[in-house]
Amino acid sequence: KTGKNLVQWPVEEIKSLRLSSKQFDLEVGPGSVVPVDVGSAAQLDIEAEFEINKESLDKIIGNASVVAEAEEFSCEKSGGSTVRGALGPFGFSVLATESLSEQTPVYFYVAKGKDSELKTFFCTDTSRSSVANDVVKPIYGSVVPVLKGEKLTMRILVDHSIVEAFGQGGRTCITSRVYPTTAIYGAAKLFLFNNALDATVTASFTVWQMNSAFIHPYSDEAVRALSRT
């Protein structure tokens, strides 16, 4: 649709691993963190739509005192999901502990430009993904194009130590390897958050529990047959 993006998206067969699902429609005000009751959150498929309250948008765009930060902002260098702006960050914290001592936020950050146009960033913050000190924990992300009239959409696949995040139908894709020490198996939780200073956000999303893929190696006989071809 943009005419300039290579789109990446999970293969359709992933859907065959979906088990039970829950649907949510939640309005989250500025500075909110909401636990999402899905049971164990170690293996999930999340599809979500976000919409910033129109009054919040109009207020920010028309307010000359709100700093234009779009040109300076970057996922990697702007401090991660704890740094609060007028219109973000907001999204999900996956592979999180109950106390949020471990968490991997996947989020949108909407920034106002000098021309009052909005620029949207899609990021994954692994800086608090593990209390272990011997692992690299960067912040990833980039600008993601959002066409006029589109809601902000993301899909997240969580598989124990892998988090794959797809923004705007796959226009931006971020694959992260994380190493939680406590947010594992049944202790892994899911949270919805909105760290924006001034914006209320509506989130409509479905969360599926995921089955294991049960990938089996070739039998010795099959290997020998392949080697003969």
C-alpha cells in the first residue's frame, strides 16, 4: 500500500498452532499499566489495533508549546519505553513478571514534527528483559509508515525466549532474543501499557495461547533416502 516497503509476515501455518483465545477492548489513560489476564504468557500470538483519542491528537497537534521531537527521536537512542512523550510510548510488555522486574515492551511512539505532522516509530525494548547481567539488552526499532485513516496495528509472536513483532501489517519487523530468568513458563505475564503524558489510547486486541510446533527430525531411513537422491 505504501509502494516502498518490503513487507514481512508470519507464515499462515502459524495459525494452526493457535489454541484458546481471548478478546479485549480497553481504554488506557496516560501513565497506565494494565495486566491482561491470559494465564501463562510464555507462548502467545497477539493481534492488536490502537487508536489515539482524537481530542488528544487535536490538542497536541494544535499546541505550539508541545515540543516537535520527530526529527530527533530514535528507538535506539531515546531511552526506551520508560521515556514519556505527549503521544507515547504505548503497547504491550511481554514475558513480564508480576512485579515488572523483567519485561520486554513492544510499542508505538508517535512524535510530532516541526511541520505538526506526526511520525510513528515501532520499537522493542529489551533493556529490562532479564535481570541477568551477562546478556546484551538493546533497544530496536525504526519509523513505520502509517497511511491516512489507518489505525496503528501490531502482531507479536512470543515463544519463551523469542519475541517477533510486526508493525502495520509487517512494514516494520523486529525479532528479538531475550533471556528472562523469572518471567518463564507459568510465571510469564502480559501487560498493556500507555506511558504517554497526554494521550488516552484505545486498544482492541486478541490473544491466542499457542501450541508447540512439535518439529521432529528426519528418521535415519529418511536421511539415507535423501542422500541417495
